[in-house]
Amino acid sequence: MKEYIDTGKKDTRSGFGAGLALLGDSNPKVVAMTADLKGSLKMDAFAAAHPDRFFDVGIAEANMVGMAAGLAIAGYIPFIGTFANFATARVLDQIRQSVCYSRTNVKIAASHAGITLGEDGATHQTLEDIGLMRQLPGMVVLNPCDYNQTRAATLAAAAWNGPVYLRFGRPGVPNFTPADEPFEIGKAIHLEEGSDVSIFATGHLVWEAIQATRELEARGVSVDLIDIATIKPLDKEAVIASARKTGKVVVAEEHLIAGGLGEEIAAVLAAACPTPMRFVAIDDQFGQSGKPAELMAAYGLDAAHIIEAALSF
Amino acid sequence: MEYTLEQIASQVRRDIVRMVTAAASGHPGGSMSATDVLTYLFFKEMNVTPENWRRDGEGLDQFFLSAGHISPVLYSLLARRGYFPVDELATFRRYGSRLQGHPSVDKNLPGVNQAAGSLGQGLSVALGAAVAKRMKGDPHTVYVLIGDGESEEGQIWEAAMAAAHYKVDNLIAMTDWNHQQIDGRVEDVAGLGDLRSKWEAFGWTVLEGDGHDFTDIERVFKEARSRSRLGSPVMILWHTEMGHGVDFMAGTCKWHGKNPSVEQCAEAMKQLEETMGDFAL
């Protein structure tokens, strides 16, 4: 097994902020907008360097989506940033009609996704956003796993022609992917080659899956470990090849089972090569207040639960 | 030959009624209340032509229809202005047509900038387009039409606040104030109250005009242009009548989203002069 070195905990939203600042300097078409969450979205550097291309529209997310569509029609590349719940469920119809159906080049930067938002509780902890966004025709859904990957995904989102949903989180998490690795939209990242069980992980669960893999390997279980940083378009070839090889699949994500990556992979495998699966995700319930790590453990989203799932076939 | 605005509007209303009759569905009422204002906009006001139109609007005036259900008037005007063949109007709402029930960019119909249908979104989109023009130094104007019933949507007022806050003064919004919505009179369903004062309180320059009198329409558009670029967005409240032009369709919500029968269509045709030649059915 390769060595994965945590270079120090960093929040993925800061990876977005760093990527956005780079884009601000390199691409005059990039515009950033937020609905009163500039600081939380780490947009300060962009806003300070490019005040003419930054809009804090206030607490009015629907209008922000529409304005972004108008800017995109005119040729700009708007990144709109707010908490993931307000970036999706609150404005689903605006994204559906003004962005996806209208094919406007809008990038949705969604922070504080999932249960690791923590203490604010269930009103703010979206666990449905991946499902909502991947249902929309033409939407690309990215869920990077650490600071470096989020920074790279931000650059890739700007280069992609079309709507992108970029999901990231609030808490500091291990930063372990290579600093200068380009992000390739639509490509699964094969971390470990193995033959006994496939583990597909996305977002914050990738680090947990790495810890689980180390433990499983120590117990003599060979793990095929894949980071699904692009949830849509899914790298179906990589998913099918891995499932054919191992015959057992675990999917780990910080999301509800309903609508999540697990369901997406299940649909692909059911048609191509039916494979027994386990889902490390949340089943049909809201979250609650608590510390991120505490919640991840309580809701079954950590390495221990991935190990348990991998050994349960 | 050159047609007068009255002649064009008469033909557009014929097109609207014939389109929804042929499709056995669609929204004639609001299409007919907005006909005169949009006829002036497309034939006199904007510098856009079928030849120079581009979706990004660069170097051009730009129009967004927010009340997407009145697609018949938009399609008729685009066809009559020369964006696509007039006979294509016969495909309205049919399978495979570029003339979707509500406007779409999905099938690349020339002249359509943005999908609309789910209400309340177009003012925000137009605002974004106007901001983009300002950022680019493009001196042209963005126009958008919303419905009075549509103004019950909260997003309209989010956009209203934002436009004034950003002093977007190259934006001319218009309300088709026909006082009708699907379920009845707007004031009976969910009253808008003093619409002029509301827009003024939101920081807009508000003008009013008779949306069925071309002399007044010209006056108000000229005034709107002269009062734009002064630090505030402009709202024109057009006093109109749903179903205007056909006596049994006028002034009632009954024809908001309902097609006439073939017999009713024939009756309507007697009241609307054929000026530019009907599209073939």
C-alpha cells in the first residue's frame, strides 16, 4: 500500500478559495458571487483583488442564481458560493431552469456540505444535495476529498464549458493528495489496486477509506480503493472493471443513501455486472448538532464502519 | 412592404389565436395583452435584427421574456421580424418543434436567450445580463417583461432590491399589468396593492403607460431611455387588458391558458385584420 501523508489539516473550502483566487488572476471572465457568506466560502482573497468582479448579493439565493445565469449568457464564468443546502434545495428550480435547461455556464460552489457542518445542526446539514444535483440533465457533480484536490477541482470547473456543482466542506481534514495534481473531470482516481473488495469513496470519506484500507490490508484483505471525485459524469468503466475484479463493492459517502453515489453505482452495476454492495451512508434521517468527528462516528461514516462493511460480505 | 405597428400587431394577434387553436393548448390571454408593447419593442425600440442577433447580446440591446407562458406572442414577433420562417409557427407545441410550449434554448431557436416558464426568474437573469454589459462597457440596454401575477413571486423582489442596490441603470423592466391570473383577478387572488409605490420604494424609476396605444408606447419608451443611465433601474407599468383585440376574450382570466375552439377562432379572425398573410396550417 502506498503511503498517504497528511501534510496538515486544512478545510476543503479554503482549497476552493485558493483556486478561486488563482482564477481571478488568470481568467478575467471569472466572476464570484455570494449570498452573505463571503468569509465562510473563503472568497475574501478574490473579493479583495477583484472587487469589480465580486458581488455579495445579500441573503437572496434565488436572485443570485438568476444573476449568474445572466452573466454567463454574456460570456462570464460566475462562481456562486453559499452553504450547500442553500445552494441546492433552496434554489433547485432556479438551477434547473435558469442554469441547466438554459445551458448557462454557471459554477455552484457549495460549502459546509454534509454532516461535518457540525454544530449548526440539521437545518444546515444537507445530505440530499448530491442526489438533487446529479438528477439535473447536463450538471457535472464534483466532490473532492481534500484541500489540494478542491483547489484543483475549482480550476477544472472553470475550464469546463457548462454547469458544475462543486461540493466541499467546513472542517479541517487531512490534506494528502499531491499539491500539483491536475483534476480531470470524469476520471476516477485509482488509489490502491486490490482483488478482494472494491471501496469507492468520495469527499471526506476518502481519507477514512484510506485508513480502513490500511487496516483491512493488515488483516489480509486486498482492497481496490477508488476515489470518486467526479460523481457525475461517473467513470463507469473504472467502476465496472473494479467490481468485475473483486465481486464485492462498498460505497462510502457523506450523504443519504437515497440519491447518493451508492445508488448511482448500484444502477450502473445492476445493468452491467450485478454485484453485492454495502452502503456507508446515512439512511433516511436528518442529522443533529455535534462535533464533526463525533457526528461522523455516530452516523456510521468513519473508517471503522467502512471496515465493518468490507468484512460483512 | 412597410407595415404600420397596428398592422403588425393585428397579424401577431391572429397568429397567437391561430397557434393556440391549432395546438389545442397554450396561453393566448397574456400574449394578447403584451402584443402592442412587444411589437413596438421588436420593430422600433431595440437595435437587434435577425441578422445581428446573438445570444450573448454583445453590442446589442437584449430582451428577456420572464413570463414564459406568453410564448405565442414572442414566437409570432420573432417570425414576423424574420428570425425564422413564418410557417414554422404551425409547429407550436408539437413534438420536435423549436417552438416549445415555453421558450427554450434547448433547440437553438434564434432570438431566444433563455428558458422561461417557471415564473419569477427572468428579472434576475436580465439583471445579470445588464451587470455584464456594464462590466464590458457595452452601452446598450437590457429589457425584460414580467407579468403582474408573476410579481407575486418572491424572487422578483429579491431582484428588485439587487438592481437598485447595484444601481443597474441600463435595465428597463416592464410589467404587463393586465390584472388577470389563472385563478381570477390578481387583486382577488393575491393583491399587489399599489404596485407603483412598491417599485418606487424598492428604488426604481417608475413610468406608466397605455400598453395598447402606440403613441403612448412610443412616448413612454422614449422617456424610459431618457431616464435610464441616471443611477436607478427603470420599471414601466403597462396598463393592458388580457385577451385584448377580441371582444369575447378581453378582460377576463378565462383565456389565460385556454385555447379557443375552431368556431371561436373563426369568430376571432373576423375581429383581427389579416395584414401580413397568415402562416400555413
